[in-house]
Amino acid sequence: MNYATLVSTIQAYVENDFPTTPGTGGLTSTQQINTFIQEAEQRIYNAAQLLNLRKSTVLTMTANNKALSTPADWLATFEFAVIDPTTGQQDYMLNKDVNFIREAFPIPTVTGKPTHYAMSDNAAFLLGPTPDLAYTAELHYFYYPTSIVTAGTTWLGDNFDSALLYGALLEAYTFMKGEADIIAGYQKRYEEAMTLLLMLSQGKNRQDMYRTPQARYPVR
């Protein structure tokens, strides 16, 4: 289901084109519906760890600097490996709290190949020990993919449009202050779609994973 079809389907289900009125705060029909869709996407993306929510990038550390900036679209780290400049071997760093890094590597001028990292804030990693070289590191991380509102088509719209549709319908009908029994029906259909999506993302896609612990959803 592409963006245009999703919009027309939402309007058809709730029998409302969401015209601009004083009660909408001056938002156009498009702005209102886009908000419903984007709220649904955010709800889904935070409930299911889909493979298309992960991406990788190569970062370059700075010698004698414990800080390393996160990518602009970074949400959470999946795995983080420092690359040996001679052999190319990837050694996965251990994630710890900032206080662990400060305690284990208390002297910033003592340098070496980083073995641990912590989140200093949402914009930077704190490395331990302080890098002695400009190492490269491969970061696999979670991010929000481009919304269907902007892209027109997305993996979610193409493969699990039921979750996206009923999530958006919940937002739209709640905005309309709709009848409780209809909202409950949309909620039930949304939960059924999410059960299938979780079975894929956190069940079937994790049957041969090495890393532990990882949340596993039962596959029926």
C-alpha cells in the first residue's frame, strides 16, 4: 500500500476527509492525515525491532580523544566493533555505563585500542581506553526510516500495511472522538497485525542469532 492509497483508505474507513476547521487548529486535511500516519509509524517502530530499522556505518575515532560522535539519525546501538588497522579484524566493544568507563580507564592520557564504550549523551560515545590511533569502527544501529508520508512507499507499507492502516485508523478515530466500540475494533485488528509483525521481526528473524540475550517472540 503506497501513501496515496493509505490516505484514501483512511478517509473511506472513517468517512471523513478531515477538512480544515477551527477545531483542527488550522491544519489542512493533508497535515492531519500525515500526523495520524506518522504517529502510527512511530508506535510500530518502537514496538517491533524490524530489520529495516537497522543500518550500519563506519566511524573514525580521533587519537587521544575519548569522545566519538553518533550518526545524526542514531536511536540505539545494536553492535559496535573497532577495526584493527593492520589485520582488518573486527573486535566488538562492550557496552558499559559512563561511570564504568571513568572507573576502569580513569586517566585520559593512558591510550590504547578501545575495548569498551558508553553513551555520554545521545550525541556521543565515550570510549575506553582513549584511542591511541585514528581507528575505524563499524556501528550497527537503530534509526527511524523515512516516513511513507515523504517516501511514498516503504517496507512497512509494502509488507505489513495492515499494521500501518489500523495504527493510523486508531489515531484518526481517536482524533474524531469516535465511538468506543469502533475504536476497540480497530485496536483489536491493530493488535492482531502487530502479533504477526512481532512473530516475523522478533521470532522468525531470530532463530539463528548468535548474540544473547535477545528478545524472542514465539513463532506459531
